[in-house]
Amino acid sequence: MSFNNLDQLYRQVIMDHYKNPRNKGAIEDGSVTVDMNNPTCGDRIHLTMKVEDGVVTDAKFDGEGCSISMASASMMTQAIKGKDIEHAMKLSHVFSEMMLGNDYPDNLDLDDIEALQGVAKFPARIKCATLSWKAMEKGLQSEK
Amino acid sequence: MNAKELKKYFPILDQEVNGHPLVYLDSAATSQKPVQVIEALNDYYRHSNSNVHRGVHTLGNRATDLYEGARDKVRKFINAASTKEIIFLRGTTTALNLVAQSYGRANVKESDEIVITTMEHHSNIIPWQQLAKATGATLKYIPLQEDGTISLEDVRNTVTPNTKIVSVMMVSNVLGTINPIEEITKIAHENGAVMVVDGAQAAPHLAIDVQKLNCDFFAFSGHKMCGPTGIGALYGKQDLLEEMEPVEFGGEMIDFVGLYESTWKDLPWKFEGGTPIIAGAVGLGAAIDFLSEIGLDNIEQHEHKLASYAMDTLSDIPGIVIFGPQRGKERASVVTFNLDDVHPHDVATVLDAEGIAVRAGHHCAQPLMKWCQVSATARASFYLYNTEEDIDRLAASLLKTKEYFSDVF
């Protein structure tokens, strides 16, 4: 079964993150906790991050949502772990440009995140993909 | 009535979406508009646009006649006794807020109760939450039966002589439940409470007779019944409306204005502050003409058949969970469901790729979603222009959705 245009959205790597989410759960002594939801659709995320000397040493998420929102959260936590706050913010900026369908700097290692490019072509789903990133930005903003 | 023939009056339905002929199954969110309504709006702005109730000039009179003529159409449509009982407002939300802010603030005290149900839309929850907070009154919920209906015994157990307001939706936008408003009204009145009806999902689909229901207030929106957005109406019994104070003050609603004191116009205009929604009312009037010509009984019958067909067809899909009254039970033409573990957003995206428009999310009923023990659902809702073929398309695409997600997972 194949829907050509849908395959751009539901890439194998996205489905893999949805089925086997990385960093699922909560950090007990997480220094940063953010709860965010998408009031229009009921998606919600509980994000905990441990920040030491300006570096995100651990990140975990919990929540409910569609494949795109949960896969995006999984990829996001994977991408920021071990990175400093500035780097995480840069990633977030690149991600938001990607969602807008704009060109973005290619000097950062995006790894799995690039699979989410197709979301830009499904305007109704962009909010799903950006939920966890907004939560991360909000959490790290207070750590800066 | 012939839905296929009626479909021709709706130009928007004659298009392809993502390479497939559009199947619009989101009428519970908003209905599509027939050419009769689109032309009435066009005609009003081309030939009659003017402000109402003031000018001596010809256009002013024409606009006033159209606006007040639409009021009489609404009166007939719900069988109210007088046009004084019909207030034009933005929609159901504004209408329910008006009742809470005006009637509620004047009549509800700390020791009183307000009673609603667990299945309500946010617009029939939050105005009462706010009223309860402001007055110290208690907000009580009539619980739901397992099948998503309410029992009159539960109504009797929840409504007490301390209850001042009972507010219930006539038709659920999620479960498809049709509530026994006439009987609930009796119980409310026996306890000395007023009965408020959220008619947003009822007025488009069922013949409404407010005198037979004997409810005290009835709120509905034009855009769900083939009319434009931004227009709706509140029906209220005249003796109650006479006693109520306006909540919006300004032009249009005044009788005499002094430096420190003013007086209000008579009903219904005292509740219509500012330049009214003239074009909207004209469009709603055209929608009522359109629906009345087809006949609400015929629409009801058509949708009853569609609902049964949808329940029979969709219930057979393996892995589907349908909320509300099950196959064979009385229900309105809205089917809310989840499919296996596929998230409703993902279901809606795949259906959209097939040209089928459904709603996904919490449907403005978060407490009800909690009762259903889900965070979101998908919903297909039908109207007079939908056919059994539309439901076949939905069923076929749901099977494809299942297959697609079992492949990619």
C-alpha cells in the first residue's frame, strides 16, 4: 500500500522513532521541567532536561500525541543531549526554518531530524512537529 | 429528498482535493453554503446594503425590512410565539454567554446550583464555570451512561430545588446522542429552574418547536445550518427577556440617552448593541428558506438513514472503536471513532490525501474526551448533501489507512 505524497510525510525513520521513542520518560532530578500542550488538538508533552554548566546533559519526554509530534520529540531529545544551550537553540532555529519550508544553514548535523522536512508540505501538521521544540526553547530560555 | 440533486446547489462540493473528488464530512464543525445563501449575501451587498432602524432613505428601509424579515423567518423556523423572543447574536457561544451574564448574574446566588452534563461543548461549560466562580454557586454535572446517553433518573437526582439553571445540549457534537429535552425541561421546571438548550447541533438537523419543548432559552448558530458564519440567534421566553438587563451597551440598543442615565429599547433590540449583523441575518434567512423548502422532516429522515448506514458500515471495520450510542440505537448523523492505535491526526491526514475531510482532535469537549478515556478522536459528520457513496468512500479509505499504517509500522 502506498500513497506517494504521504510517504514524504511518514518516512521510515519517523515511524521508527514513533514506535521506539528514544529518551521516553522523565528525569527524576531534572533541573528543567516544561509542560506544554496544543489546545487545538489535545497533544501534550512533559519535557525534563538536566542542564549542567550550560550543557544539556540529559533530556527525556513523556506525553500523548500523533506520530509526528511524538517522533519529533524523540528526535529533538536525541539531538540536544550533550549539546550546549546555544547549540540547542541553533538547532531549534534551523528546525523552525525547515518547518516553514525555508532554506536553512547546513553546517549543523541534523541526523534523523532531516526526515521531518516533509512536514512543511502538510501545514496542518506543522504544529504537531514543533510542540516539543517550543517546549525545549521555553525550558532552556530560563537557563540562559 | 434527493441528496445527489441537492449537492448541485453547493458549488464548493464540486472540486477535487488531492486528486480525488471532495467528500466533505465535517458539517458538525461548519456546514457548506448553497448558492441561494451565497446569492442572498451578494444581492444584499449589491442592492440593499445600508444601516438599519435609522435612515429615512430607501436603502435604509430596505435593509431594515430584510433584517426584520429574517427575524420572522427564525421565529417561524423554531416556532417561537413572537419576534420579540428572537435575538440576533454572533452564534451559540455568544448566546449562552448572554444568558449566563445577564439572567445568571441576576438570579444565581451562593447557595444555588447550576446543572449541566458531562457531554457538553466548551461553549456550554465555561460560561457556567465563570458564573459559578463569580457567584459562589455550585456547578453540577449530570453523569453519562455507558452508552453516552443520560438517564432521566440521573437528571432527577442531580437537579434539586436549589438549582436555578439547567443547561443541556440537544444533540451531542461528539457522541451523536439526542437528549430528551422536553422531559429534562419538565424536571427543571418542577424544581423551579430555567431550562437552557444548546441547539447548535440540533437546529440544522431536526425540526425545532421551542413552545413544545417548553425550554426557556434556545441558542443556535447559522453557520452549521447552511448560513454564513458570524450570525446566530438566542430564543428566550418573553417574560424572562423583559426582566433581563443587556450585557452590551452602546448604539442601536438605546431608547433615550442622558449624561448620566439611559434607557433601553424594547425587545429584542435592547440585546443587540451596535450595528447589527445585517448581512449575516439576511444570509441566515436565505438558509432557513432553503432548509424549509426541503423540509426539516425530510432532512431528518435522510440523516437518520445516513447515520444507520454509517454505523452499519463503519462498525464492521476491524479495530474501529465508535463512541456514543452503538449500531441500531437512536443517534444523530455524527460518528466519532478511533482506529486501532493510529492517532486521529494521522487518520485525518491519510483521509485528506484521499480527498475526505474529517475532524480530528478533542472537538471542544475536553471533559467528554476524558470520560471517553482518550485524548483525541476522529469524527465524520453528515448533512443533507451527503450520500451513502460518501460513507463507502470513508470506509474504503479507513481500510487503506489501516493497511498503510500496518505497513509503515
